[in-house]
Amino acid sequence: MAKEFVWYGMTWDKVEKLSMEDFMRYIPARQRRTLKHGLSDVEKKLLKEVTANKPNIKTHCRDMVILPVFAGKQVKVHSGKEFVNVMIEKDMIGHRLGEFVMTRTKVAHSAPGIGATRSSSSMSVK
């Protein structure tokens, strides 16, 4: 039996019906202040695309607060190099899009080059 989703003591049906003001009461202060100042033009455009159920939504707006409308949608968020698919789940609401796309990768160094150590400096290049 699947566990029922509960967010701050509310079922998902109740969360979906929350107005923006009611939703802002439950999210952390930083996100609440961002929404209180209003959405930017880029954020409004993204919200409009998500509510219109457009496929293949791409955005550079990593600081957008995830609203209940976003749940179940797939958005491609820019990581600084490429767009990464993010499947937005119910647990992600109240967070920001950029939290789920890593911008730094693991550095993998190869073997040291010629001249990097004392013994390799006398080796021939050929």
C-alpha cells in the first residue's frame, strides 16, 4: 500500500487548492520573501508555460520557487553548461529549481605529465 503524501499536515488535494498567500505561510522565509516581492518576467513566463502543459520546457531560471502547480511536470534547467531534465515531484515544492541541478562535476585527473616529477624530467618525449 502506497504511503499517502502529507505536506505540513495537509493532503495533496488540499495543497493544490492553496492560494499563493496561503502557500507562502508554509514555505521557508527566504522563499516567502521572494514570492512576496512578486515574480520576475522570466518567472512569470516559466509559470505560464508550466500551467499550459507545454512539452520540453527549458529555463535558465534556477532561483524559481517550485509551486504546487509544478508537481508532476518535467522541466529542463540550465546547469551552466547544458540543460538537465528535472522531474518535479511533490516533495520538491517550496524548494528552488537550482537545488536539483548540480553545477559542479567531479574532477578526474589523469597521470602526471612529463616533467611533473624528478624522475620523469629526464625521460625522452618520444
